[in-house]
Amino acid sequence: METYEIVYMEMLNKGNMDVLDFFKAELIVVEELGTRNWYVDVSGIRDRPLLDRYSYSDDIRVELKLRTADGDELTGDGYFHPKLAALGAAIRGDGRLNGYDTGEQA
């Protein structure tokens, strides 16, 4: 398992782009039995209406653009699961994480 600090995050859903304002975000990459899965754990989201919108939406699929603390740019698709009580979210990656591992992608 590898963990990376995320310092910038854009999300695109239904043609609407949001730049997420958050306190902390981590990308977690897990490899098991030749399969790579990835997740983003976000805490301290300052946009409550955004969390509300996703909590009532049937379409939580997002296109992500991430920047790590080391300056790496990553893109991929995922599913945005809001955690209203914690003002956070869990984003479950779906498919490739482009830009990860210098050409090898999830």
C-alpha cells in the first residue's frame, strides 16, 4: 500500500467542474494479487452544498484531476461518496490512474 498527499483536486460531473477546497486529502494505492486499486480519502471539505448535491445524486461518477505534494499530476475516473457528518468524502477509483508509476497505470 502506498499513500500520497494530494494538494489539488478538480472533479468533473455532468459537465460541471468543481475545484475541491479541503483540509487534507490522501491518495491510497493498493496492489493485491496483480490488481491495483486506488482511493482518495478527503477530509475538511469546505463546500457543504457540494457534499449535499452528491448525497442526493444518482450520478456520483466523477472525472478527477489530482496533484500530489511532489507535483505529480494524475487523472482518473471514480465515484464520489460524501461523508456529510465528517465534512469529507471517499472517492473510489474506477480503472486506470493515469500518470501513476511513470507510465504503469492502475
